[in-house]
Amino acid sequence: VHHANHYYGHSHVLARYCGLDDTDPPRLRGYLQHGWNIGDGLAPDHEYTPGVPSFLWSERTRRRAWSLGHRQGYVVGAPFAYLLTMQPLSDSDQREGTIWYPFHGWEGQHVVGDHDGLMASMRDVEDGPVTVCLYWQEFRNAKLRQRYEDAGFRVICHGYRGGWWKDLDPGFLYRQLAELRKHRRVASNRLCSAVFYGALAGCEPAVYGDPMHLENEKAAFGGQPRILREWAALHGPYVNRDLALELAVDELGADRLLAPAELRRLLGWPMPKRVDDAELTGVLIR
Amino acid sequence: MTVQLIGGEMSVWSDLDGTHGPAPAGDPSLLPLLKSITGRTLVAGPHAPTLIDAIPAPEITLLVRGVTDAELLAARFASRPGVTICCGSLEKLATIPAYDTVVALDGLDRLLTTEAAELTWDETLTRLLAARSPRGRLLLRLENLFGIHRLVALPTAPTDTEWVTADDRDPSRPLGPDAMRARLAAAGVPVARDYAAYPGALLGGGVLSDPALGGFLEATLARSVPEQSAPAQPQLTDPARLVAGAVRHRLADDLAPSWIFLAGPGSTGPEASIAAAGPGSLGARASIGSAGPGSLGARASIGSAGPGSLGAGASTAASRSAGAEGPIAASASAASAASAGTAAGGGVAGVDEIHRDGGGRWVRGDGVPVPLGRTLEGLLLAACQRRALPDVRELLGAWQAGPVAGVPATQVVVDAEGNFHGVASAGKPLEALRHLAASMIGGGYAHLWPSPADEVQLTALLAGMTGREVDPSDVPAITQSTVESVRELTIARDRLTEELADARAKHEFYERQIANRDHELKRLRQMNAILSATTAGKAANTLVDGLKAGRRAVRAVVRRTRD
């Protein structure tokens, strides 16, 4: 229904989980939440259409959406949590250092803030190697990339988010999971999906440093101040790892994942054509 | 056999045919109360012959108002010795305390005729008690004028029998079991046991007050009550949901359609009597009702329930279940006992008598324990309401993976250990899932699911929740109650209105999307045309045309070679 369903390869991951062709996921009958959200699960720029169900990550989001009059919400959990069930964590994962996600703007948005100050905070807190993961917009900015590299950080990018059926990147979440599994800690200057993903993927999360801001940032649903109040326990250079995992499970709906048959039925997807297809297939990281 | 016309008889009248008022007393759950009747017996008022058949007493006097009924009974019992038929009004019956048992399971409202002087309810009772010997017993029904059957009824035209209407403003009429017990005690006939009487079920105080039996009672009443108004009479709300709520709120006694009182010395009767679902009860009817098809006996027991009557429920419910898959032993519990068709310990076939055994457990007549706990549907709805979808999946999964998968969720009791006990016979599992979907949508719970809240789609989704892949086209049709109720119709109307509004909104959304796609397509085609016109584009087209020609040539050669 919506092009945002294919952001970050989300629909691709779900297609694989459902035993369908993950290079070309079918049209999904509803709106799939694509990022951690303190509102109704829909992106701020997304128009709400009555009758189109929202497939949400968490029960908390569903309750919020209901209270706002959006009744057709169904908790399915985050695609990242499905990916983890297909590529479970292992004790043999070699973890070292921190993967750091500076707050970024999305397509058409510009973040305003002091990257040097942020790097200083990172150096103060982190005692191991730091990988800085930039959004593709920042990653393409050679100057900015260079600044982080000059500061001694490894700089990576997980790929394109994609949009309007262009530049879709089915390998996005796979690359993210692979990187998270290599690191002992995950950190950002704002609480965001990546921090919850990291916590679920076994990293010790942290949220610290100048949170920066977007040009003309609108504080929908209470904005950053509400995030600080409601999820205070996840803020700071060091947070309680067990509590963080518990919160990540809740926010990503990792304890509420659907079986493939139910998910297919809900998304309006067909049964796999062959029994072999129903077996989980591998996906190529492109 | 001759009919004794005692006076006040109605020459053109029948209570037994159910056309002038409610059907006569005939619920199979009454049978266990009748089997221990001894001595001279007066059966006053209209009773289905199947009930009279069950009375083993050697001397029975039947008192009816209409000559037609009297003649029919005379023909029906012509071969049974010891049966006397009196036709007329109660007050004309000789006031001799001649009877060891007086049976008035139709109540007191159809004992006086049009020719009689008007008597209050209390005066009628006094006249009836006058026929009882000093140590005689009384079996009496009292309609609850505030019972569920009246709460769900739409206004109806008065029937022929209501030349005087039973009225809860009559100060002499007891308004509940307590007042009735007091009245009978004052008359020297203390009540030994009384029951809340629902279609297909008599429930004693011990059964009603034990919360552990809640699920079993809900299942039992959900089975028998919905069919009470067949042939369909529109009503305010689905009585099955109301009854289930009454059980949960401990109001099943207060809201029962009627109460049955066993008074005087002698046997006290079972704690509860429940007409079994499934083929067992059909067999029972055949053996009790010796009358052939279409005869009075058959009509009386199936007969249409008039306003305010819930009487015909159990037998129609039984025939409905008998049309299903047949008795599949759902678990080693109630269903097998119910479908066995026989009851141990001198019980009545097709009717389960519930009592406590030596260890205090609730058991059926054949010693099979009654399952304790809540109904599966109740648990599922509770979990759905909390949106505890993992719990819903667990319950659905356990249900569908076990031996009771084909038993409707209303008929499955889940005990404290999480074991599932079917209390009705099993059909196909997908049918059971569809019944659940129908109940959720029909009951006003459609909002628990994303649209479209359509029975077939929801059934497929519920199956998906158990991990089973079901194509909606494979979801079987089910037979559902055709009774219209205002609440359910309103729910359906509101749901459909909302679905239509949603569909319109979606339509507009899709229109906009198509317009965008059209625009995009146009742009791409224009771009294509421009590119084709460039030198590079022309060269590419020439190359493609050349390749196509080459392919055609190769194909032609291959064809010729084959030929």
C-alpha cells in the first residue's frame, strides 16, 4: 500500500520470514511501521487512511494509536526482530568496542549540531574502538566523513533507506545486524530504533552527547523532552543492560512475533508456491 | 377411555398444540424429577405426553382445559391402564385430598378456564393444594416475570390464552424463589429443592453457587438457550450472551425464565438436570416419546415456543447438533458421557443428572466428573479484549492441536491445569473456528481485528494464529441462528456503515495513488520517446531490431530442421 513499507528492506525481511521471494516482496496490505515512534506508529508525513490497517511494532504504540482514533492497528513486531529469529545471536560473536549512531536527518532534512563536540563526548566515554555509522546523506558528505575518520573512528553506512520504490536496499538490516553483532556497545545522541536494535542484538546501549536538532524540528507527541522523561532509564553513558533489553523487547514487540502463516494472512500475502520456498531462504547482501 | 367433563371445559380449545399460547411443559430436563413419582398422581395443566410417559405411578389423573386436548390424550393413553382424563376448570375438581403427588410443571396460569370465576394466583394455588393428600408431594413451576426470556422479548400481541394476563403486580403472586418457599412452607409443604429452569437445564442452588462450574454452566446454557425462540421471533438481544453474562455475574437464578419447586416429603431430585447435546438426546427422545412422527407427542416436545416460553430449546438444539459430524469422543470427559445416550444409576437416557459424589466432586449420573473452569470462548475473548495476542495464540494453538479441535469454543471448558474438555460433540475444526469468528463479529468484537472483519477472513486468520495455512475459499459454511435481534442487527449495521466509510476512504486513497502512478508512467514514456529519438537511442533500437530479426531467422531454421 505504501512505499515506506519497503524502507530499510523491511518488507524484504518479512517476505523471507514468510517463505516468499525476498528480492521482490509482494504488495503489503496495510502500513508497516518503519521506525521507533512515540506517536501512533505512522511517520509524521504519512497520511492516515481509515480502513488501511497499521502493522505496529509494539502494544504500547497500538494503545496510543487507538487513543488517537486509529483503531485498525495490529501488533506484529519490528522486522528487525524477525531478522534476529532467522539469524539468532551466538556466543561466538566476537564483540569489541562501540557502534555509534549520530542523530541524523532523513531525506530532505538537515541536522544542526556540533559534530566536534559529539566526537569529544564519544572519546570521553568510550574506551574501545568506535565505529561511527552515518546515514547515507552524511556518509556522502566527504568532509564530514573525513572529520570522523581523522578523529580515529571507523566510519560506515548501512546503505540506502530507499523510497518510492527506488534505491530499495534489501541488505540494509542485514548489514546493521552484522555490525551490531561485532560490537559490545551501541550508542547514539538520541534514543532511536538503532539503540533498541542494538539492545535486542546483545549490545549494551547508551544515549549521551549533544542530541542536536533538525532544522524546523517539530516536537510531535511531546518530542525529545518527552523521550527524555519517559525513557530516562535508557539515557546516560552507561545504562542497566537488563532493563534496556526488557524495554527493547517491548518496543520492538520481540515477544509478540507472528508465525509465518498468520503474518501472510494478515499482510495479504500468498502462500509459498513450493514447499522448498517455505523453508527460510538466504538473502544476498547487496 | 372416556373423558370426564368436570365442568367449565372449553369445547374449542387446545393448550397442547401451542397455537393459543406457549407450548406445554415438555422440557426433557424435567424427566428426572418425574421418575420417582409414586402413588396417585394429579397432572394439572398442559404437559407434553413425553413427560407423562415418564411418570411411573400406577394411577394418573390428567387435568386439561380443552376438549380437544382431552380427546387427544385419551387416544394417546388408551392402552395405558390407570390413566384418567379430566377436562374442565381447576375449581371444579373435587376438593378431596386424594393425590399423593400433584404435578403442575406448566405453572398455575393455565388451570382455570374462560368459564371460571376469576381467582388470584394465591387462590389458584390453594385450590391446587387442596387436591394433595396431607403427606403428598408437589412439583410446581413458577414463571419468572422478570426472566431473561422476557428481558430479550420484543413486544408481542397477547395470545388467546391471555384473557387474564400473569402480572407481577399481583400482590398474591410470589416474585421469586424466596417468597415461593415461604408460601409453600406456610401451606405445610416445605420446599425440598428448587431449580432455576432454563431450556434444557434445571440448575439447583448448589450448582449455581459454585463458581468453578461457571464454564460448564455457560457452555450448557449457550447450547440450549439460543434455540429457544425457533421458529424465529425477533428479540432485543442474543439470549445466549445474556445468559452467559448472568452466569458470570451470579444472576442465573434471579434471571431464570422460571423456577421449579419440589415440595413435600420424598425424593429431593438431582442437584441439576441437563438435557444432553448430541445424538444421545435424540435417541432418548425416541425412546421416551413412543408417539410416531407428527403425533401429539412429537409436536408437543418440539412445538413452537410462544411468547415468554423457552420451553422448546433442548430438543431443537439436540437435533441441530445431531446434524453435525456425529459423536467424536472429544476427550475422556463430558462429551463422551453426553453422547453415550444412556445414563447410569437409573437415570433418564439423554439427560445428565449432576450431583456430588462421596469425595465432594461434581459428577454426572455415570460418575464422570463435570469439568471445572471457564469456557474457552470466555478465555479467548478476555485475552482478545486485553489484546494479549500471545495468550490468544497459545489458547487457539492448544485447542486446535488437541482432540477437541472440532468442538465449538463455547462448548469447551478449560480447567485450572489448562486441560481442554469438550461438553458437546465435535464437528470439523474449521467449522469450530468459524463459529468463533462469527461469535466475535456478531457479538460486537469486530474492532479487535483489522478490517475487513469478515467471518471467512477472520476464520483464516484465526487458523493462521495456530500456524495453519487456510485459504479463505476453503473455509466451510456454518449453520447459524436465524433469529434476528435488535442489538446484533445494530452491531452489524454500525459495522457495515463503518466498513463502507473505510472502503470509500481507501478508494479515494487508491485513486490518488493511481493518479500519481499514471503521472509517473506518462513521464517515463515521454522520457523513453525522447531517448529513442537521440542518435544513441536510434542505434539501440536498430540493434534490438536486428537481434529480433536474428532470433526470428534462427527460429525459422529450427522449425524447418524439425519438419
